[in-house]
Amino acid sequence: MRVLHVISSDRFAGVERHVALLAAAQHDAGKEVVVVGGAAGPMVAAIERPDVRHLAAPTLVRATQQARAFAHRADVMHVHMTASEVAGVVGAIGTRAAIVTTRHFAEPRGSTPPARLVGRWAARRMAGQIAVSHYAADALEGDSVVVHAGVRNGPDESGVLGRGRTVLLAQRLEREKRADLALQVFAASGLTSSGWVLEVAGTGAEHDQLVRLAGRLGIADQTRFLGQQGDVAGLMARAGIFLAPRPDEAYGLSVLEAMAAGLPVVAAGGGGHLETVGRLEHAALYPPGNLAAAADLLSDLAEDVERRGSLATGQQLLQRSSFTLETQESATDAVYRRLLR
């Protein structure tokens, strides 16, 4: 089977990583895969498969051109986000490629009236729709098949004694990701008095405001803004706790990566988190919006080495049993094959 992924993007964030990992798994399953879009260097590094061709597509026009160039060779064109749906539909004109879309967010297509109009036009030409979670599917128009993403397995979890006294936040610093909540929770936890620090990996429009917020909260000296990091896995290998503050996260790939790394996760108990780390019986979840409860949970977990170890082991076992790339590839393949009958 020949698969063409299209994403109109010059970035490398959660959606791009999702595409890269799926493309690699599809290659390993015997598919011929081409990926259009995403920041070239990080995409190629994440795919880790020389036989998977990657082409840049920083704009809608370029994504459309690249889709057009390869659509006639594809059995399935798999598009990601609204702009890529438009690029894929235009690029596939006159070809037999079945167009499948993955909806990565729990929100309708388009943020403006023109974008919504174009999005509805593109949606009518989709042969199938995948949602990253049941939470997302419930918020979307049209029928969706839920396929939970997987991640690569990490090294065997070997305990938490060698980990640092670091709370890690790894995400885009945009308003909807609610990094401000993470800073407030960390400040209220009182962990700075026992030597804990907060590391913030990522860039975005909220960076400067978050730096100022750290100052107002009195945690500036204990908060390290690391910027964009190419080795998040290394950060996860050293950190003591991973914090996932967004209450309405559609899925949360970084949470799965923390689980795979044996890094205990504290997360808001809402959105897609309930379908990943929340499946663990004793998951460290707090009620969304209850920052006092979040701070208490973070503090208690930081000081309870035995519980952190148990949580890390349980989370890693859950990831390996339910959220692997092989499982994701198989479920995605089933969607493709239904459309190609």
C-alpha cells in the first residue's frame, strides 16, 4: 500500500510528531510512505527511516503542489488539520487516492468564517475521518473512527531514585496549552523550599508572559525556560515528575512519551488524559480547574518516592500494552482497507 501524508506546516510540534511516528510504523509494516510537511530536520530525525521520503511544505500553496505531485502514486492520502485537507483535496483532483483525515483537536474546522466555509467544502471530499480520542470525536462534526496514537517504547523503568528534583513541562507555549496553570500549581505546591525546580521546554507566543508570571509568583529562580529542545527524551530521563496541566487536551502525545520513559505524570483529569494515563487505576489526576488539589497532589507525589516508583512502573506497563506504534498502525491500516474495498 502506498501512503502519502500531508501536513501544511513548517513546525515540529505534537501533530508533526504524530505524523512522523505513524509514518515510521507504516514503513515498518511494509507500506511505501511519503511525508509532505513539517520542519525538515526534526521530521527526518523522528521518522528515522531513510526510505521514507520527506518534502517540505511550509505554506498551503506548497503543500498543494507537493500533494499534487505525489497523489497519483498514492492509494491513500492521509491529511492532518484543515489547511492540509484543502491541499489534499485540490492535489488529489483527477486521481484515485482515497483521502483520510485525522482530526487532532476537539474543535470544529476553521477559526474564521471563510476558513469554516472552506473547511466544510474539504470535509465533503473526505473518504474517512479519524479522531485522536473519544473526547475529540464527541466534539467533531461527522462520524469518526477513534485511533489512539502510540509512541516508541522507552528503556525499562528502573526506579526514581536516580532522577532529579525536577518537574518537567514540555509543550508549545501557546494560550490554549495553559502553561500558566503549571506555573501556578508549581508555585502553590511549595516544592521550591525542598529544592525542586520547574523546567519548561518549548517555545510560543506566551513565553514572555510566562516569564513575567514566574516572577510574580516568586518562582523565577526555580523556573528554567529551556526553549525548543531537540532532546525531550533526555529531559524526561532525568526529570522527577511530568506535569500536564491542560484540562481539555484532545489527546496529549507528550503524556504518552512520559509514560514510556517511566516518568510519573501528574495531569488534569479531563479531555484525552482520561483515555491515556487516566486508565491507570491509581493515576495522579486532579479535578480540572482545582489548582489547590493539583498543588497538593504534586507536593505529595514529590515527597513519596515509593508512590512515584509504583506510578512510573504502572504507567510504563500501560503504555506498552495499549499505546504502541504497532497498535496504532494496525488500527489505521484497518481504516484504510475499509475505504479501499
